[in-house]
Amino acid sequence: MKEIVIFGPTINDRSVSMRIYADLIYQSLSKSKGYNFRVETVNDIKTPIIKNWLFKDIYYPIKAGLIKSDVYHITDQSYGLLTSFLPKNKTVVTCHDLIPLQYQPQSSFLGRKRYLLNINSMLRANEIITVSRSTKVAIEKIFGYKGNISVVHNGVSTVFQELEPDSKNFMRSKLNLDKNQKYLLHIGGSYPVKNVTQILQALPHLINFKLIKVGYFTNSERNFIDQKKLSDRIINIPYLPIDDLVGLYNLADIFVFPSHLEGFGMPVIEAMACGCPVVCSNSSSLPEIGGDAALYTDPKSVESFIKSIDMIDKNQELKKSMIKKGLIQSKKFSWDKTARDLIDVYQRIAKS
């Protein structure tokens, strides 16, 4: 029986999406016979940033080097330094994106240097997995990389689905949403790359809609909301459990995602799986993931963003068509398929 060790993020890593990725691939892989899968991590405690770096960039790699396995899978490129202590011919790394290097406002100078150190270490692995062709192309272009890269798309959990009318009514009541009000929905943080400012700039021109934002606003975004007197048109929910999130996707009229860059864009597929039409930017991985089911806009053009929302709002046939195409598109992504593709990579590495 082949043993596969999956290295997840440290216990107190703030990147929730990376922890979810490691958990979901482990759950899906565990269904496969003939392999023994286990997840490794370290408890970095809650420490100042310098000590956190010591846990992540020194202690974790040393600990990883003491583990014996047939294949080692590092699930996040920002842990690329683990390759320094692992047999490189047996190691694969998932690279989700290169956003800190491609979009400078996203991180500090020191943060980019640290990130680059991990990426350069990642490039020594036997093989790299990217979650989109867009990220694969970025690695090849930025680093001139000629090694093995396999594109293995993320899946979408089966909990994201269209709800029956009774369930929608229940969720509407639970979330205290007005059935006569139209809602735009955005899910995610307010990192600069997410381009939330574009949504806020468009909102005064979209008088039929209120905005539901799951995640935080930055101080500058809150100042803009106050200056434009938009607070009564915005519902801000810092966090929602997954069942309520599914309800929101089902109840929203349009999901908006105007990011400058995305490594994959999971919320786009989740929204489509719940029957919510999507307006997103035309950059990086998003056209690859959304296919012909979304309307695409220029992330630098508020006018383009407004126009696309108006098109859906005023054309019910277009909206129905987008919902139908979105449901079809979302079915192309499943964690079981992700697991099968990962096993193909593991088998190739085990034989090398």
C-alpha cells in the first residue's frame, strides 16, 4: 500500500481557504483504495509574526524531513520551504496562485520576498499542481519554468445546490431578507486584489439593488460607504456557516466577483451550483472557470460592471439562460474528480 502524506497549513494559519482545500482533498482521497493517506501539520500557537515565521519556515520543514512516505504533497505554495527537507523526486506542491508577485498592492515588500523564497523552493519539487491553466501559464512565464505542471481544478461541494421553494422561504426568514428587494452578493475578504471598491463605486448607480457582503470591509471602504451614505443599502455579514451561505447564494439575484486576479475563483462555481447568475472580471482564471455561463467585465471599468448587472436585471430570458448554463458549468467540477486527478499525479511520482 502506497503512503501519501498531505501537508496542510499550520493550525493558526489565517488562510481559511487553504485549510479547506487540504481537508477536502483528504476527504475525497480517503475513498480511494490501495493508498494510506494522512495529514500532517504543526501547532504554531498564536505568536508574534516573527515567531510565526519560525514555526512555518524553519520548524515545520525540519519536522517534515523526519517523516517517511512514498509521496509528499504540499498543499499550499506558501509552504514551499518544506521541499528543502523532503526528497524532491517524491514531492509535489499545489500552487493556487502567484498573486503576491503579480499584484503588488496585495502584500508588503517583506511579504513578497518571503513568498518568493517559498516559490523558488517549490520549483525544486518533482511536479507542481496548479488549480487553473492561468496559474500554470503564470509560473512558466514569470520563472521560465520548464518542469512538470499538472492542472487539477478544484471541486465544488455537493452542499452547494438549488434549494426547494420551502427551503428558500425558510432561509429568507432566517436571514431576514425582504422578498421584494433585489440583492447583489459578494463573498470574500477585502484584500486589494478582490476589487471590492468597484462594487461600492457602482452601487449608487444600481438603485434597484442592495449589496450583501459576506466578509469584512477595510477602513477605506467603510469611509467610502459613509461618504456616499450607502450604509442603508449594504448588509455586512462577517461570517456565515455553510448552510446559511448556500441559502444566500440561492436568494441573491446576482453574484458579483470583480477581482483583479484569482487563482481559481471558488465562489463563482458555488454561486452557479446554487442557481445564481454571475458577473465577474475577465482576468486570470475566471473565464476558464466560469466558461460561457458568466458575464465578464473589465476589473478597471465601473461602467462595464454596471452595464452587465443592468443587462441581467432587465432581461429575464438572459437571467434564466445564465442560471441554466451555470448549473451545467458547475457540474464540471467535483472533489471526486479532483481526487482521481491527484492520484494520477501520485502514481506518476511514485514510479519516477
